[in-house]
Amino acid sequence: MGSPSVVEFAVTLPEGGARRLIPVSGSRPIGSPGVSIELERLAVRLSEFARVRDWERFHTPKNLAMALSGEVGELVAELQWLTPDESRDLDPATLARVRAELGDVTAYLVRLADVLGVDLVAEANTRLDVNDRRYDPERYRGSMRKAPPLDP
């Protein structure tokens, strides 16, 4: 596999609001059809954040997946011992921590997808289509049973 392509993308950054071109790594150019504008902007900000700190060399798929896993663990830790009802009605301090962890999880997921050239929205829709075929509403309504894999 060759080196990732670099695409020039104009974006308005929050610090100062100046528009400038930012190199974006990944094999899928940001701006591809079907990619959410907000996800695009976040991917560009994350790429620039890593670039200006010379962290791109550390942002390998393995490292980003490991960091993502750690952040998911921190999110789980916030909810781990709560009852289902408590987890639906978080106090303000816990909600603030959960929001921060969700932000970290999202940032690492979007960065990982960008580095790998994956369109998260398209892949999520593909998985939903697969699960829609696997879990017939009439057969699985109200059930936690796992469906067998689809035939190829």
C-alpha cells in the first residue's frame, strides 16, 4: 500500500477564524460525497492538531485504536456501577464527565477513520443495512437474542 494522499482543504479554524489551506492525510479525501460536513470539519481540525505538533507519525491505526479503546474504557467507568435508571438521569457533574469522554471517543474514532480513509457515515449505514436484514422486526422485537450471520 502506498503512502496516503494529501488533500488541500480550506477550513475556518475557531482560533481567530482565519481561512487557510490545511493538508489532510488519509486515503479518502475529505469532501467525498456522503461525508457529513461536521465530521469533515472535525477530521480537518484533528489532522491539523496532530500536524502542528508533529504527532502524525504517532497517529498510526494501531495507536489510534488503542487510544480509542482507552477512552471507551473511561466512558464505561463513568457509568459502570449505575443502575439503568441512574444512567438515564445523570447528575450534572457525572453528565459533564460523560460528555467529555464522549468527545474523546468521537475525536479518536474520527481521527482513526480519517487515517484509514474510512467514511464513518457510509460504514455505519452499511452496518445498519446488514443488521436490518439480520434482525427481522417481527422475529426479534423485544428480544436480546443474537441473530445468526447472514449467508454470503
